[in-house]
Amino acid sequence: MSANPSSQAVDLDSAPEFVNGFFALFRTSRLYNANHPAYRTQAAKFFSLLSGLWAMDGRAALETIDGHLFVNGRRLPATARASAAPGFVMELLEDHQLGGLLFAEGCQPEELEHLFFALAEAPTGLDAWTDFLTRLNIIHIVPVQLQKTPTEQLGELERQRGVARKTFVSAVSLVESSMVAVGDGKSMYQPAVKRVVRDLVDQIMEDEAALLELAALMHYDEHTYAHSVNVAVLAIAFGKRLGLDKKYLAILGFGALFHDIGKTRVPPALINKPGKLSPEEWEQIRLHPILGAIIMISSRDTDEYTAKAAEIAFMHHVSLNLRGYPQLPSQRTPGISPMIIKICDVFNALSSARVYFKEPFPPHEVIRKMVVEMRAEFDPLLLNLFIATVGIFPVGSLVLLNNGAIGIIYKTNPENIYRPQVRIIANPDGNKAGLRVVDLNERDQDTGVFSCNISRLLDLDHHRLMTSAEPLADIKPSLQ
Ligand SMILES: [Fe+2]
Ligand SMILES: [Fe+2]
């Protein structure tokens, strides 16, 4: 690799750019024939990216290893995984059971053309791919063997995580396409979005943990599309806990995905402006709920989904005490759907890095802020149930376990924030337990299932009571 500054710049940007170029060429090949100028332009761009990688490394390889995407051994940042192009490439490789594709130096534009126009009919597995490429007269593009990784051997839990990630990435991609389309004055991809929302609902109904965990890990900037999907995942899981039926959950999830769609009508420079906004700039940002509702009610196919999405977009910054925005003329109470979305939105926004605060707040601080500083904004019962849903119990929470024991959250497990260690203070028979600690992340050795679960949070006010205990010293200052 050359050390001069210009090639260094190419090096840093080349991996995501190459993945984007691959995705763009695939999309163009779906829309145009090979002689169309749009395809020719995109193919030329991709070819120059290939040439750049060959010049730098002598090869150009796209590979997936243990859930990460690599270009010539350079791993794409974790944040890229929720974007359309890396998500597509990983899905493509996974669907075809390939570890990657190697574009050897000497690859001709015709070979790229043959590959991209036949990609929809590509087979699965390394041997079948080798035959497939040979039939197409492609000799400089080589399929790479899928590497067996520990992740792939972890069984059902990991399979569910894989399915969850796929759904998550598709949802991010669809929200992005829809919001970009709406920003350009076109209509959103409603049928596809409804399908992906139903997938989210089905997966959360089956087992919410994988998606919730993903939502907890995908803490990007609150203005990214991943934020919208996080809010939808949280809202569906929360709605499930509230006993809402599958159809309502899908409608709620659809509304969650587009709660901020009004921001497509606010100048991007304002949305992403670091530092303080002027009062006039705030006024513009505060228009996004109204703009969102207008977009929803004026969309081409209006139905119960878009009607609920309009209500959610309009009300998601209105507090229970009617503070917030837009200001409402009458003393009305916000409906349950916008209140659910408001809780999920605030929770995710505080848990994410923002334009002006680069560091997200830790979970217990998020919960503390919502429960203590912002309590007048939320329905207290809903907030209580929400915290039980996300399962991020701050240290010091009093919880009832499913075996009837009562305990205090003692320590979080960094490898699974949903399964902390609990100090038992009362046994199932109601007798004092003598400060025994149970790790909720431990599984029964015979059955492989978790030995114990949290049934519910008992009393939020105990947070403050328990912070005088010695192990909780680290969070004491923030709770006073
Ligand atoms: Fe918003
Ligand atoms: Fe939001």
C-alpha cells in the first residue's frame, strides 16, 4: 500500500465506496439493459473502483466473515451494516452460501456485465457458482468458500439473530428508499414496507429478544434510518407486552417507521447541524410533526396504516401534560399509539449518539432521565411497562423473578444487557434469602434454556431507595 497522501485517501474510502458501487451496478442492471447510458456509466464507475483496488492491493475481494463485511481484508464499520448496500451484499452472499466474490486483475467489463445481468438466476453453493460463472464465460470473478465460523455453529439462537438482522436491514433499506422518494416528491413503497413490518411483528411475536438486542446495539445517530427501525422494534415489542393484536402491531410499527418522515421537508443542514440552533431554526425543526402528518394524509394510498401514521407523526412530540410540539388548542389527551412511539423515540434518541452529544447515555441513565426528569411527559403506567419490556433494568431495580423470588438488580452482564445478575432478597417462599446472587444469563445444563427470567419490575420508586446500597455507588450521583 502506498504511503503518499492521495492513495491513503483512496484507501480509507475505498471499502464502502466499492460496496456502494457493487450495489448501484446491481440496481442499475435491474432497471436498464446493458447498452443503456445509465448502466454504462455505473459500470464504468464500478470498473474504476475495481482498478483502484487492483492498483492498491492487486486484487478486489468482497467477503463476509462472522457477520462482518470486508473489502480486501478491510472491515466495513459496524454502522455500515444497517445501510442498504452492505446489507444487500451480505444478504446476497448469505443467500447463495458464499464467503465472498473475488474480482481478479484482468477482469473485463463484459464479465461484469454477464455476472450482473445473470445475478437473479445465480445458484446456491460454491460448486454451483463455479459452474455458473464458467457457463457465462467469466474467468476473472471467483466465488470464495464460505468460512465456518463459531457464530454459525451456535444453533437456533444465532439463526434467529441472523433472521432478525436480515429483517432489520431490509427495514432500514426500505425506510431509506421511502423517505428519499417522499423527499423527492414521489410516493413511498407502501406494500413493501407493510410486508417488512409484518415480518418484524412475526419475529417479535415468536421471540423478541433477537430484535431487541439488535435495536439496543444499533445505536446510531438519531437522524439515521436505523433510528426509525429501532423505534419500530421497540414499539412492536412494547405493544406485544400491552396485548395489542398482530394487525394493530403492524399498524403501530408502520407509524413508528415514519414518525419522523416530516424531516424530509426540513433542510438537511438543519437536521444535522452540530451545535446550537437559533430560535428560528428550532421553529423549522418543530414543524416536522405537522409536515409528517400532511405527507401521510396526502399519500396516494390512504388506509388505516397511513391514518395511524399521520396521528403518530403529528403527536409524537406532544407530552402527556400537553407540553412539547405542536401546541394543541384544546385539553386533549394524546392517544395510546403516539404515547407509545414517544416513549420509544425518546428512549432510542437518548441511547444513541447525537449530532450535538457524541456519546449516548448509558441505559440506566436513560431510564433515570425518563423516569425522574421527564416523568411528566409520559403516561406513568405506560413508561413502567415499557421499561419492563426493554428489559434494561438499571442497577438497583426491584424485580420479581418467574420462580417467585424477589431481587435487586446487582450487576449487568456486558455480553447480554437483558440478562443481568440479580441479588435475591426474598426466596419464592417469601423468606429472606441472605443476599444470594443469581446470574440470569446462565442456562440449565440439561435443557439449555435460561434458568430464570425477570417477570416484572416491582416498583420504580425503589430505584432511589436502593441507591444507598454499596454496589450502586457508581450511579448514586445521577439519582440524587
Ligand atoms: Fe420527531
Ligand atoms: Fe425520532
